[in-house]
Amino acid sequence: MDDVVIYLVPVGARGFELYSEPPDEPDALAASARTDGAWHKLTHGLHLKWHDAVRAARRDSTGAGMFARMRDATIRRTAEAIAEQRTLWMLRHARRVTLVHPSDQSAAQATAIRDRILAHASTHHLRWLAFDGVALVVSGVLVVIPGPNLIAYYFAFRVIGHYFSWRGTRRAALAAWDLRSEPALAELGGLADLPREARASRVDAIAARLHLPSLAAFFDRTAVPARS
């Protein structure tokens, strides 16, 4: 993956987020992990197990016990967080990156915002990589309990995710960056402070114009206010 397109999405009070639409299927992650050599078997197997856990967590759990509901809610929140890390994952092997930024931001402003986001992400993911690595080791004691060790899978996948994200921030510093302004992103920024119901059709139209089918869902998760 030599060429990558990243969008600088304005999300209201939170400022900006980096966004892209990488593949989200198990085989796609396995193919990406294959380039990391020894990581391939580990990431492939863990991702398949995690993918199954996420699908199970998204099923109707009305009749499940409290522990099962809490577990499923945690898995769903983690799956959303992982989806938002995929942009950094894509950067791990990027040689040239195009940053598409709102047209009301200059190239210098967009570059400064990008650098600030990447610097914060590097520190954040390195810190959580260390924490989750320790938690993964500790969770190994649960192997004596019959059945899948979902807690270990949870921390293992977080370790891999944070490692990939941290590597993405490091690689981004070495990549060649091109910048391109986009009026549709400036228009999107003007919708961030509107209630979701009021902005929904316009956000969908912008996402369609940019050929980014998952942008609306990402914008709803990150922009404020999300509810009316």
C-alpha cells in the first residue's frame, strides 16, 4: 500500500480527525498483517476470533445475563474504536500520502493540524500499548477457565491495534505528503454543531459526493452534538 488518501475531517468542538476508508474484512487485515512477517499467524488467528466475537456481541442480547450484556457492550465499543484506528494502520506502509483538507484551511494550517494529531496519537498509542501488554500477560491466568478466553482476545487485539497505530504514526513522518483542498469538507465542518437529525441528509449528500460511504457514520460518532 504505497499511496494513501487521508481526509482531514472537521468535527466541531473536537477540532479535526484524520479519516480514510480502509477495508474492514478479516482477510484484508490478514493480508496487511502478512507484510509484518512473524505477526501474520498471530494477527490472522486473533482477528478471526475477534471478528466472531464482534458479530456475536451485535446480536440481540435481551435475554442474556448482566455479565454477558456488559461483555457485549465492551466488545461493541472496542470495535468502534478499532474502526477509527484503521486510518493509522493504513499509514504503516505508505510511501506517499495525499491529505485532503477543508478548503477554508490553508496548506500550512492543514499541515500543522495533521502534525498535531499524529504527535498526540503516537504518544497515546504507545502508552496504551504498554498498558494493554501488561494486561494481556495478566489475563493469561484465565486460561484455566473453560471456554474461549475472551478477555485475553480483547487485550491481545488491543495490543495489536495500538502497535499498528503507533507504527502508522512513525511511518507517516517518513512518507511524502501532498495536500489538496476540498470545499465539501469545509461544508461538512459547518454542520458539526447541528443536531444529527437536522444535518443527516446534508452529511449523506457530502459523503456521496466524496465517494466515502462510511463517512456519515464516522461523522456522527465524532462530531458534536450527536443528538438533538
